[in-house]
Amino acid sequence: MSQHANHATENLPVTSSVPSELPEKQEALAREVLVALEQQRIPFAVAGAYALLQHTGICRTTKDLDLFLASESWLPALRYLEGRGFNCEVCDPVWLAKVRRDDYFVDLITGMSNAVLSVDESWIRHAEPASVLGIPTRVLAPEELLVSKLFVTRRERFDGADIVHIIYGTAGNLDWGRILHHAGDHWEILLWALVLFRYVYPAQTHYVPAVLWQDLLDRFRTLVLEPDGQGKFRGSLIDDNMFAIDVKDWGLDDILQEYRSRRLSKMGMKADAPAPFPARNK
């Protein structure tokens, strides 16, 4: 292996069953935010590394805490935390805000950055009880955790291994109907993830129900044999940087902006409106 390759792998996450510890100040911030939201009874669920640990036993070094909220709870949560003295910042009104202190932060997330998937109250309703950093709370159910990772397919980060591990760690005991409902028109991305699972764990192919395999493969066969000549380019939903040339130079559909604009409209916001809780000078 080349020296460059060795250097490149040093910063990549490595799966492990060994618990990791947060920096003291990061843990203190995370605990305070959890307690504050619990006391205010704001509906949320912990995602990210803590939910992955709950459902797979995989411990991953993390620098932050990911909290999922439905959009209707997002701004009330930020206003409440701001009133409690936290520094709140909306980084992207489509999906991401941060609660900061010094160099540490907690992410408040309402969906995916491409606006294809958004958190609704059902994600929180199906969340499962858990203890996070000693605080009784809830983590995303494995179904929603899996769905939240379907579009994390960028060159610099790919969560396909997490999806595979969720299926393996739960032995496929999942509400596949719910997963398929969340995927909606983007079921091909789910099929892509399931093919990866089959490749990684061929002896566990049955963890994915045969009826689901048949359904998705039949759909896919139909699309291949009867292609849609008017189908829109969707590469930017996967990675807008890697597929930027398609939109900017080759004039293909800018479907990413269509999804983002639609999402902002549903939230009652305009694309050019100033963000609530803008970033402060540090």
C-alpha cells in the first residue's frame, strides 16, 4: 500500500465494539441539550453513532450528537435552547441547525440535505427507549436509522456499510413495509443498498424477505425493459459536487434544487429568505 493510501485511511472511521469517549466539554454540552429538550417535552430522537450502537453494537468515534426532529418542532426547540443560553445556528434551513458552545456542537436535523427525505412525527413516534450519555431518552428505530442513511452516498462519506450492519445486526427483523414507504419513489436506492447487503452477507440473504426481493427486482426489470425516455437526471441527489458538470455544463435537470425549493415551501420559507438563528461571529 502506498504512503498516500496509508495516510488517507488514518482519518477514516473503523468499526469496533470498543466504546469511545467524548471530550469532556462535548459530553457536557450534549447532556445539557438532551436534558433541556426532555424537560421541555420537545419530541426528538437521537440518531447517528448512538443509534447505530443501539442496533448493531458498533461503537464509532463521534465528535457530536445528532438529534432528529420533525420540522414543526425544529424552530421551537431552537428558540427554547437559545433562551437557555445556547448559541443556536441554522446552517441549512432545509435540514440542519447546530447548538454550539466553544468548539463543540449538537446537530438538530429535520431530514436529508437533498430534501428527498424529511423527518415527520412518525419517526419520533417509532423511536425506541435508550440511555444516551446517562440520560434516559430515545433513539431512532432501526427502520428510520436505515432510511436516514440511504442517500449518504457521497465520495467523502458512504453509509452503505451502516445499512448493511443494521440489517445484519437486527437479523432482518425490521418493518420492511415502513422502510419501503419511507423510500417511496426512490426505492431503487433501497434496492442498491440491499444488493450490497446480499454481496457482503450472502449466507444471510434471507434476512431480506423473499417477497421484498421479488417486488423490487420485478419493478427494476420492468424499468430496464421499458425505460422512461423522459426520466429526469437524478445524479445531484446522490452527490451534487460529483455530478455538478451534468447540471452546470451539460444542461441536465437541476432536480436537487427542485427538491430543496419544494421542501422550503412546505416549511413556509423562501430560498432567498434570511435564515432564522444566523451564524454568529466567533
